Amino acid sequence: MSEPATDTDRRHLPDQSSSSKRPPEPGPRALGPWLLAAAVSVTLLMLAGRYGYHRDELYFLLAGRHLDWGYVDQGPLVPALARLLDTIAPGNLVVLRTPSALLAGGAVLVVAAIARELGASRGGQSFAALLAALSGIVLASGHLLSTTTVDLLVWLAAVLCAVRLLRTGDSRWALGIGLALGVGMLNKLLPALLAVGLIAGVAIGGPRRLLRDRWVLAAAGIAALLAAPNLIWQATHGFPQLSVAASISGGDSSYSGRLDALTLQFVIISPYAVPIWIAGLVALLRRPAWRAYRGVGWAWLVVVGIVLIAGGKGYYDAPLLLVLTASGAVVTAAWASRGSVTLRRGLLALGAVPLLLPNIVLLLPVLPADRLPGFVVDVNYDAGETIGWPAFADSVATVHRGLPPEERSQAVVLTGNYGEAGALARYGPARGLPRAYSGHNSMVDFGRPPADADVVIVVGWERSAPLNAWFDECVLAGRVDQRVEVDNDENGGPIFVCRGLRRPWAQIWETEVRHTG
């Protein structure tokens, strides 16, 4: 006969009622997720050297030369990592992207681990891992050095700890949540959005006792302590990330805008996974045996609601969509094991080929860069931003060589965005180009042109009021030719030579040249 539970035992049990069941025990350990995670990492490493740097990677490399506890649009983690990797292997894309490939494989493992916590069989865990491995968010972010890849694993690790806390009732797992969120906020501030979602989810779906639990409060302290350097930097600089968020909300960024954010919910994992994650959401909210996990389902509803109302990027909540996919994989695997098993499993396999595999073609550099179909860039904007940077530098160098010798020696370059400045920092010295400056995001803090610089090659700006207001004259001197047919933000853009600075750089740099987005 079992002994009655002590008071200590009860403190570590999930809240239960007469109408609910205790959460199922974790499923058996499975080898399949490990094999799939390894396949993802190896594939990403094999493709890491194709195409070229992404605009953001070039920016991270520049930011890494100006290490700080914060930047206008991110924390210090990825720029510091970029500097370390580029010091180890300068100019090596495979080395630069290795952490992302490993993080992507780790994300696949954590998704499977969440499914296991929910009671998934070995087949269910492998199915969850497969959906994660072929998901848009894992493949796209795992191919590039990106703050998104770090954020993905941070959110998933925090939710895994939350699910274990809710299953066992042992609130010491909250320390893991705090640790993950704190480290994540050194990358960017988005983990605070997850914290809001989890708190709101527990307030709505329970167990509400966690809101005053001492371990949960200790976890909040850990997160705040770890995030403090970045938060202090933001506070002392007037929280510039709010300005960036406002630009994103206004649609001045890729994957932004409420309609795009809503649409992305249905494709960022894959169209195939939509009914699966919807089933997972319903199960989290309605399944009696999963009553303890209702807060997780509510967390996604709260987070996606904030993203849509605030006009954030549609991939911000993608890690929680993977959590819903993990729970949906448990439901779907159980469904496929009942009734006409062959027919049901056949339907799942039949749908996977046309709806999952296109992610590989659309999101990874498997097609030749010089023959990249336009629809790939239409779907995956980032693909276009990894093509043609050396040729971009060549185009600017051609204009520079065309200047009279006396102007060539004193000219500087002004770019419209941080990627262009990063490309010229990477490829410009070998082409004899002068330093490139930009007012975009944290680039504005990395220095402004010398006071006597009044011959300026301007690229990435349309001929508009700002240029006419800053210079006596601006003439079209060339256009960017990336030597491939790709529709990105640079190809075909004008290159101006501007002369006669009307006001000192010190007067216009912070107030007029600075821009965020």
C-alpha cells in the first residue's frame, strides 16, 4: 500500500481537481530526434559556404569591432560571437555560421523533448523532431549567424523548463526559465515578451500559485540580473530599441506589418504543420490530462495577440508555434496509431512531401545564385540579401576610380543601410575604397565622416530631399550591378557623387542622417 503524500510532496504536485487527470509521464527516450538534429546541423554546415554574407552578418562583424553592452537594435551577444569567430577564421563563412547550425540542431532536440514531456511515444517524438527539422524558422535562421537563431533556442529551452515545472509541480524548474530568459536578453529583448506570455498564461490557465512562488520570484531576479548590462545600456541611451520597434510597426522592415505577421503564422513552420499545431493548441487548452499545461497554450495566444496588435514581425512567436507543433505531434501520432493505421500514416506521409520539402529549396542555398528564380526571393527575402556583395563593392569602386585624383584622395562613402557599410568594410580595402559611414541603427554611433569630407559617394539613398539639403550638388555617377538577376535592396540602385557639404557633419549626423529600422 502506498504511503499518504506529505505536505512537502503536495507542494511538488501540479494543481488537480476532481474533473482533471494528472499529466501523463514522459514518453520513452528516443534515438530518432538525435539523428534528425544531427542531419539538420550537418546539412546546414554543408551549405554554409554557398552564396555569401547576409546583410545582418556584415553588420554583426562591424558591431563586433565596436564591442559594447548594447546596440540600438540588439544586445551584445551576437556581435561578440561574430568578432570571436572572425578572429579565429577571418572571412570564413562556414566558421561564422557554425553556431547557428548547432543551435538549429539543438532546437530540433528541444522540440522533441517537449513532446516527450507531454507523453509522446518514440514515434511521436521523432515526428515532432521531423516537423521542427523541416520548419521554415529552423532552416532559415539556422543557415545564417542570426539573433533569431539564438532567440529560438532560448524560448524553446525556457518553455521546456516551464513544461517540466507544470508536469512535476517542482517550481525549482523556474530557475531554468530565468537563466534562459536572462541569457536571451543579452541577445535581444524579445524574451521579455515570452515572460509576459507565460505570466499571463499562468494567470489565465493556472496554476496561479506560481505567481507568488519563491522560486519563480528568484528566477525573475536571475533573469533581471543577467539582462541588467543590456537594460542599463538601453536606459542610458534612451531605449533606442523602442524607436526600432516603432519603425518595424510602421512596416519599415522585412516580415513586418500586421497582415504579413498574420500570414506568416501559417507558413513559418510549414502549411503542412498548420492543422497539427492547431490540434496541439486545442489539446493544450481542452484535454483534461493536460490541464496543467493550459498556461502554455494561453501564452501563445497572448504573445501572438501582442505581436499582431503592436505590428511586430511575424516570426517573433515562432518558437511557441514549434511548442504547439510538438503538442500537436503527440495528438497526431496517437491518431495515426488508431483505426486504419496504414491509411492514416499514408495520408501523413503523402502530405509531407509537397508541403514540407519545398522549405529546403525556398530557404536554403541549394539553387545556383546566378539562376535563382524570382519566386524564391519573393518568399525568402533573406536569400536575395546574401547574393552579390563583392560585386556591390566593385560598383562603388568603379565610381571611386572615376573621381579626379584630388577628390579621390579625400572622398568618403555614405551608405543607406548597415549591410552596405558592412560589405564595404569587408570588401572595400582590397578595392582601394575609403571608409564607409552610415546613419542606420548603431552604425551612427560607430563614427561620422571627418569634418572636411565634402566629396561623398552616396549609395543606398534615392535622390531625395535629404541629399539635396546636405550638399550643393549630387550627380548620378553609376548604378549597382551585382552581375546577377536578383531582386534585392541593392541591385540596380543609384550611386551618387555629392559635393559641397552645406552644414557640418556634426550638425546633421545625429538629427538628420540617423535613421532606424
